[in-house]
Amino acid sequence: MDLERIIELLSYTIPSIVTGFVAYYFFVNHTKNEERKLKLSVLKENQKQSLPLRLQAYERMTLFLERINPSKLLLRVTSVNNDKAAYAQSLINTIDQEFEHNLTQQIYISNECWSIVIAAKNATVHLIKKTAADSSIESAENLREEVLKQVLNNGFPSTTALSYIKNEVKSII
């Protein structure tokens, strides 16, 4: 009689336990799906808000690269006393100030893009320093002419960075 009682008890208990596990399984899956939906909606909302900031950062970096373009930089920054060394330092200081002004934009652009922008900046500074170190150049006016000649012959240091920015913006829009 005890065995019959145990079997009867198990016949009620086992289906209850199975039903409980099935309900628990469906509850956990439902909760996970709702959590995923919530995360996805938050992610979409964040992307909506961050896209304008990212685009603005790319615009600022494009403007920076255009402003440090030697052909535009040499027209904008003039020599006060025609001293080659002072003019070269003035050009480099202007580039550094422009860069520092846009330093926070690295938060919104990719690391690779930021590295390319830094490389373009450094290439421009190097071009100015290398040209200023030439002993055959005696004045700021000669420095300006020689930098422009080198840029026209070898291309602008910022061209690659500008192309990269354009491609990256196309990929995020």
C-alpha cells in the first residue's frame, strides 16, 4: 500500500514539476527577449543622438585639415619681419593651435581616422621644418615659395586624411 501511495503522489508531483520547469523556461526566454528589445531601443536612441555629434566632428577635422593645408596656411599666416626661422615657427604654432582647438573631436571619430589626421598634421609640420632647415632658403618669402613648390610637386600632406574622412562619413550615414 505504501508503494501505491508513492506512485500516486509521484503521478501528481512529476507533471507539476515538469509544468513548473516549462513555465520557468518560457519566463526566462521572454525576459531575455524583452531585455534585448530594450537594449536595442536604447542603442538606436543613442545612435540618433550621437550621429550629429560624430558628423560635426568629421566636419571639424575636415576644416582642420583644410586650414593646415600649406597653400591655405601660407596665405593666411604672413611673415612679420621676413625672418625664415620665425616664420617657420609661426606656421608650426598655428598648426599646433588649430590641432589643440580640435583635440576633443577624437572622442567622436574612429581611432584609425584620428591617427591619419595626426599623421597629416605631422607631415605638414615636417615639411615646414625640413624646408626651413635648407640653408639655401634665406627669407620667409623664399620659405613660402619653396614650401608651395614642394607641395605642388609632391602633393598635399592632408589629401589622404581628407579622403579617409570622406569614406568614413559615407560608411556611417
